[in-house]
Amino acid sequence: MSNNIIDLKNISVSFDGETIIDDMNLYIRDKEFITFLGPSGCGKTTTLRIIAGFQQPDSGDVIFDGKVINGVPPHKRQLNTIFQRYALFPHLNVYENIAFGLRLKKTPEKEIKEAVTEMLALVNLKGFERRNISSLSGGQQQRVAIARALVVKPRVLLLDEPLGALDLKLRKDMQVELKNIQKRLGITFIYVTHDQEEALSMSDTIVVMDSGVIQQIGTPTDIYNEPKNAFVADFIGESNIIEGVMRADFWVEMAGHKFKCLDKGFGVDEEVDVVVRPEDVDVVPVEEAMISGVVTSTTFKGDYYEIIVEIKGFKWMIESTHNQTVGSTIGLNIIPDAIHIMKKSKYSGLYGDYSSFSEEFDELSDATYEEEDE
Amino acid sequence: MKKKSSLMTHIAGSPYIIWAVLFIIVPLCMVAYYAFTDKSGNFTFDNMLSIGKYTDTIILSIWLGLLATVISLVVAYPLAMIMAAKGPEKQSRMTMLIMLPMWMNFLLRTYSWMTILEDNGLLTTGLNYIVDCLNTLPNVSLDPVHLINTRGAVVLGMVYNFLPYMILPIYTVMLKADRSLVEAAQDLGGNKLDVFRNVTIPLSVPGIVSGFTMVFVPSVSTFFISQKLGGTGTTLIGDIIETQFQTANNFNLGASLSFVLMILIFICLAVMNKFSDDDGGVVI
């Protein structure tokens, strides 16, 4: 018997002829913290709803603990959900909200009281029993939602962008807290988010999705250091995605220079996408440099400067603790370890360089993600 | 600046205040004045004391009003639920269908029911045909159906006329309810019945309360429906009040009856509100 708690086999879903999930295969190990990460409309929430039982796949099987549970309604599944906007019952107080699941199971009143008290302690809300839901802050409502789902002792907890409505500081605190709760209780967490930082800092495994297809599955370090294609490289963190040619094993040519790298197994002269993270580029004097370019802009980011350098018509982003003057020519070095080679994919060439700032667009899509992703 | 803006608010608000004073406060005071005076304007409790002989009528009015309200609720609730679950296009079409009869004159609608229910009317003739058929069977002996001028007809008239006022508030509340609450209840182990009992009904209480109010109040005080569909056998408090003003010319008794009715309705609704235990969005 494997230790997989959930297996998705050949899951496909479409709404109104539009494919939402395309032949997805995925296994989830017991007790792991797994995150579905992707932009709005990538199918991550739909996947979660299929696991929870709110949505039926058009084809494919959902296997829970070795049994196919396709037709099993949500209330008979051993998993619970934290909803995007918490979905707390407004007509019940904190205590009754948490007790809801236990009452449905006809648990004796004494046990309910013990369990609710224990849960309130777990989420740091002691003494809030009689409070009205509407009198709680977003963070507190979030905790009640967690307590309400955990009190019924699920094998798996599903979390649908649970921190989306909280402000940044609170979100960071809750990230740590959620991770601690998961470790302490030793249950599986399936977490959905569009926030790559959140995914990187909390997960054991990240599943990067786009347009209903899994792009990459791996640990946070794998995903960051070894992105499979341009989409993953672009979505996770900042990256310079440069067109290059593999001249031989361990040698890639880009920006007019042959770099030594650690990748092999490509055809001779095969066109590839090369990823170089901004923090991995070193600024050196021009005469010692592998490549050089003209600084076109710099931005102070607090602990570093974000410097845009134009090299042979392509604008790179680099991060440096020292500022550079706009218009000056600087030299750049990249060590072999910092170069990551990807095969060409349908995402190649989509992301361009840093000649226009995409941050603005990121924010735009941030604001709309809530409405779209339901 | 501040003073000016508050002056503006006063000016903007004044039509409403004048309206409220002229058409709500003043008439209420006049009702109270007439209720506690005799024909020559002297203060008296005689009107109030003579209401005692109408106790049966008042009880009947409240009973029939309550019956009509409860029937409306039973009919309206599932309908509102079905409507709220449909797509937006179907929803607006169904709302339209519910509103449509209300665009027709209230008197006309009640007259239509008269012709349907009367002894030679469509429904009665049809039902009596079935009765005749059944009577040909051995051991069956049914009386011919009589619909018009019964209490049942009055309740039917009330339900028919006021049903939309029950459907719409319940439908609105259900429409606004967060669907994820239902999912959350399912998620926590609730089957369909559990979800309905523990989430759907409690969340729709404000709608029920306001629908209840909007059906109960006009039902209790109606006089036209009871006159046309209830005949002489079903005289309601509304009929008596109407008689005092129209034919008996006893404004004082009419006013005191209205006054008492108002207080009774107020008590009924206060009890109702107590039940709902909800502090927001309820019409009293």
C-alpha cells in the first residue's frame, strides 16, 4: 500500500465547452503540505472542488485512500474545506460555528465543549466563544474557519486561497501559523494560491498549473531552481528568460557569449530557453566581464537595487546591493550554477524582457482574481 | 461650511418630514382623537368599551389572516427557493410572472375569483360534475360543492392577492445568501435535510418575517375580499370599520376599532419579531 492519500487519474472538466482541467494526473501523499499554484483560471480551484466533492469531473477518477470516491457527496468525504471568504454562518456565534460539524454528528454536549475549547486554544481565540461572527476581524474569522474545519478531525484539509483577504503582515503570520498547525496535527493540507511567495514558503510540494494543465510538480527549491518551462520560470519569482543555443553539453551560447553551464543531454545547436535569476548575476568591471550592457534604469527596493541592463537589445533585470548610474556600461558575470536550461515549449518567447514593467499588470490581475476563480 | 451643509440637509429632508407629519403622524393622532371622544367631542371610553361585542369578529379576522399568511408561507417558500436556484434569465422571467397579476387592478382580480367560485362558475360546475360522477358509485353520497361565500373563499382571496408579498422578500434574502455557506455545511457533514434545517431556514428568517408582516397586515384588515368572496356569513373587522364610516356614520366607533386593530397587529408582529431574534432588516 502506497502512502498516497489522494490520487487523481485522468481528470477532465469543461464548462460550456471550455476546458478547465485537461487530463490531469496527480497523487498526493499522506501528511504533506501540497500547494496548487497558478494564475486565475488555471483550474486550481476547480481541482480543489473536485477533491472536496462540490464538482464532478467529466471523466477520470478521484481516489481517496485507495477507494474511488467519484459519486460520494461532500458530507461523506473525510476532508474539510477552508473557503475563500471563510463562509462562516452569520446566524451562529463563534462557539456554535465551530460546534456545527460535531452537532451534525450528534456528539454529546460535553465532548463538543471540550473539542471546541481545544480548537479555540489551537487557533489562539480563547474567550471568543460567545462573540458574533460579524464582530470579528478578517484574521479572527479566518481562525474560526480553521477551527471549524479541524474540529471534525479531517484526514485532509483543503484551503482555497485562505489568506487572500488579509493584509500582508497578517498573511505572513498566518502562513507560519498554518504551517505549524499542519505539522502539529500531522494531516494533509491541500492549499490553493496564486501567490508564489506563499507557495514557496509553506509547501512540501508545489503543483504549478496553467490553463488546466500541470506545468511542474516539485519541491519549492526544485520549482525555483529548475523550472521546466518559461511559464514556470516567469510565474515563480523574477527571471530573465533568454533565447539561447546549446553548442555542446555544458556549453550554452546566449547574448553573444558562450557560457559554461551544468546542463547536458540537448542536441547540438538545439534552441533552448535559458533562465537566469536576477540575484544570480554579478556586476564586475567591464574588462573582466563575460558580457556587458548599458544601464537603462535602477529602482531602490530597500535591501537591494533593481537594475535594468540592456544587452544586445534584450533588457535584463539584475539585483545588486550597489547602485549603478543610468547610462553607464557595466560588466556582468554568470557562474555555471546560476544558468538553467529549459527545452522550448509553447510558452517560449511569450514573456519578453524587462523593457516594460509588468508589475502594473500583475496588480491588475491580482485585483480581479477573486471574481474569476470561483 | 458645516452649518450650510446641515441647512442643505434640512431643506432636502424637509419634504419627507412634512409628508411624514401630514400623512402619517397627523392621521394617527386623529384616529386616536376620534377613538377616545364622542360625537360632540367629549372625552369618553364608551367607544372602546363597546368594542367588546365585536370580539368574535376580531378573533375571526386574526384567525383568517393568520391562516392566509401561513398558507402563503407554505406556498411561497419552496417557490422562492426554486427561483433563487435558477439562472438569472429564468429568475427575472419568474419574478415577472409573479408580479404580473399585481399590475391588474385588485378589485378586478377579486371579481374574477367571484365568477370562478360562484355556484354556476367554472370551478364549481367542474367540481360538481366530479361529485355527480362519484355519487353514481355505490355507498357514495357527497353534497354538491359550494365555494363562494365561505371562509375558505375569503382565505383563498387573501392568499391569491397577497402571495407575491410573501414570495419576493424570501426570494430576495435567499438570493443574497452566500452559496458557499451551503457548501460549508455540506462540507462539515450535513446532508440535504441538515443543510436546509440548519442553514437555509435560519438564513431566510428575515425574509420570512418581512413576508409575514406584508401578508398578515393587509389580510387582517381587508374588507373588500371578505365582502365579495365571503358574503354575509364572513364579516371581518375591516368590514365593520368600513360600515362605521360609510353607512353607520359613527366615526368614533370606526376609529376606536381601527385603533384596537392597529395595536393587535403591532402585538402580533412584535411576537413574530421576538421569534426571529434578528436585529437587522426587518419591517415592523
